[in-house]
Amino acid sequence: MTVKPSSAIPVVNPDVVMPVSDLNQAIGTLLGRTFSLVWISGEVSNFTRAVSGHWYFSIKDDYAQIRCVMFRGRAQYVQPIPREGDRIEVRATVAIYEPRGELQLNVESVRHTGQGRLYEAFLKLKTQLETEGLFTASRKRALPAHPRAIGIITSPQAASLRDVLITLARRAPHVSIIVYPTQVQGTEAASRVASVINIANRRAEVDVLILCRGGGSIEDLWAFNDELLARAIASSTLPIVSGVGHETDFTIADFTADIRAPTPTAAAELVSAHRTVLLHELINCREALGSGFWRMMERRAQYLDSISCRLVSPSEQIAIQFRHLRQVSLRLCLAGAQPARDARARLTMVLLRWQFRRPDIDRAAERIHRLRHSLFIAFYRQNEHRNLQVYELSTRIELLSPRRTLDRGYAALIDLHSGKAVYTPDALKAGQRITVHLAQGSVDLSIMHIQLRLNDEFYIRSEK
């Protein structure tokens, strides 16, 4: 990037003594005029998200770094939120933080360009160890409920050591503390910490170990992302609590340890016996015992008062009994009246129901009369209809009767032998006996000869 010299650079009089605030303000004005919005790429480090919503972080490369600030009004639109080791590009103005005279970038927008080299190495090792099963919950060891001694692996110059010691002294002053000094930052820190873990396991003079270090950038905590240290933690026979960095810092040691604490102070709280809580419980038990004793005494006193109240004069006892008798008589009267009221109410309900359901005899008689009249009419009409049908059928039978045919001069011939009617001359033969039915009776005849008609001429059929 080429920066063009500004024609409006303020001129400073060398003979005038300037306050520091004026100098920083002049430098800020110069930077603002010289550098407008520029794009700068780098790797995120020391990322902090304040309660106000502002972001504070640094971007760096292999040779330099610079502090950055992104205010809430613009940070709320950035997705995803940058993390430690992310490779990003920021569009920012170069400015100076006047109260401290520090150079910084006021970031306007952020865009991701990939993850940083260290973060990529962290993810690669994490995936490898997770595949081998070093992070599984079944491998984790439980912390002792009441440790006899607690070991702390850290640097004697670490500020977090003082916090841990103060927390342990406050929570468990009766527990012995053994500090295993070692280097916790630098190229050889990982191997030294692993060696100290092995030494503590061989000595077996403590019941639990705290791996302790304060917060920092990903480079400062890189010793705890070492494979050798991770395997030493996994192979330890003593339970290990990882208290490395702040709550937002995650290392390979956190995943391999038996328990991960968000801060070194939290690690001390996890391993220390709750002596204060036990004392409070003892105090509560003592107070509960005292309260129970006083409640028992109060009940005894109340019982004594009730007995003393029963020691009254005969006249007062008679008055009490009289009042009791009067109350009982009143209750008896009320109790006797109540069933009568209930029975009266039930009787009223029954009467209402009976009135509602009582049959109306007049209406029923009128209905029966109507039904009888309707039945009589229906029977008369049906009888007339049946008589008419009988008359029609008798007329039809009379018309179809054979006697009508015989009255007109016809006769019916019946074979005496078979009892069947004779329809044709072919059914007759000479000497055959037949019955002739007439309109006024019947006669039996014998066939002498048979006369046939052929072509309107009659001839007698000969019998052989």
C-alpha cells in the first residue's frame, strides 16, 4: 500500500511546549487524514468480547501485530464471530487511543479468509487424539472427595499460582499443598510439564493434580496443545484438573484432563474440600438441635398450662358444663330440624315430579274414544272392501262356472274307466262306457258307433 503525503499535515512549532493530550490529538488527526479506510489481513489473537458488546482483539502476521477495536454498533452484524487463530481481513481506520497513546485500528467490517496456522494445527491434533479415544468420558478419573494433599503444576512466577493458593487456603486450610515448579510457556514447556506429571505420579505424595496457568493468546498457551503433554495427562494415575487460561480458552490439555476448569481459581474450588460448608452444616445442625429443644420445652409448657386450666372450682365446672349442655342442646335441635327440612324438601321434589308425571285420565279416555272410533271406521271400511272383493270373485266364478256352459245346451263327456274328460272322437271306441253331464243331471251311455266329419261330410268309423 502506498500512502500519499497529506497537504494538511499540521505544523508543530518546536519552541512551543505541548501537553501530551495535544500531541496525541495531533497524531490522531494526522493518522486519520493520512490513512482513510484500508483493508488489513492477519490472524486473530487475544479476542475479547466486552459486556458492552464491543470487541477487542489483535491481528498479527509472522513479523508484527496491532491492536483492534470494533464497536457494538458494527460488531452485531458480523457472522460468524471471529475466534482465536482465525485468518480475517478487516476494513479499518488507523487511529490512536489518546488516553494511553496506543496505536489501534477502528474496525468497520470483518470478513473471514480462513483459519490460522496454529488453529489448524490445534484442530488436527484434537481430531487425532479424539479418534484414539483420549477424550472419552469412560477414561476420566473421579476426583477424591476429601484429598489429603493437592499438587499444583505451574511456574512459581505465575500470577495464577497466588490465586490458587489463596483459594485453597480459604477453602481447605487443613489440606497439604505441594507445588511442582515447571516452565509453562516456551518451546520446551510442554516436555517439562509432561516430565513433572510423571514425577508426581512416581512420588504419589498427592491425591490430585492441578495443571495451572493464566490466560493469554494462542501462542502463549501453545505448550498445552502438545501431543506429548496430552499423552502424559492421559496416562497419569492421579486425577488431573486443567485450569489453563480463561473461560473462553480451550487447549488439548483441557480435553485430555479428567476435569476442565474455566479458570485456575475454579480448579482450586473443584479439588478443595468444602470445609466452610461443613462448618456451616455443623452450625445448622447445632441450631436445629437447639430449636428442637426449645420447641419441646414450649410444648411441655403448653401442656402444663392446659393441665393447670383444668384445675377449676366446682361452681366454674358446673358453669362450663351448663354452657356445654346448652351448646349440645342447640346442636341437637339443629340436628333434629335438619332431617325434617331435608325430608320436606325431598317431599316437595317428589310432589313436583308426581304432578309432572301424573297421567291425565280425561285426555286418555278421549284418546281411547278417538282410537275406538277410528278402529270401527277402519274395520267397517275393510269389511266393505272384503265383501266387495268376495262379490267380484263370486261373479267371476259364476261367469267361469261350467254350469253356465251346460245351461246353453252343451254336455261334458267323462270316461268311466279313466275318469278323464273326452275331448276328441279319437279317444272313443265302440262299446266304451262314458258319462254325459247335462245341465239338469247326467246319464251313462255306451258307444255304439263313432261318426267323424271330414270335409263337411260325416262318415262312420268302422271298428275292427
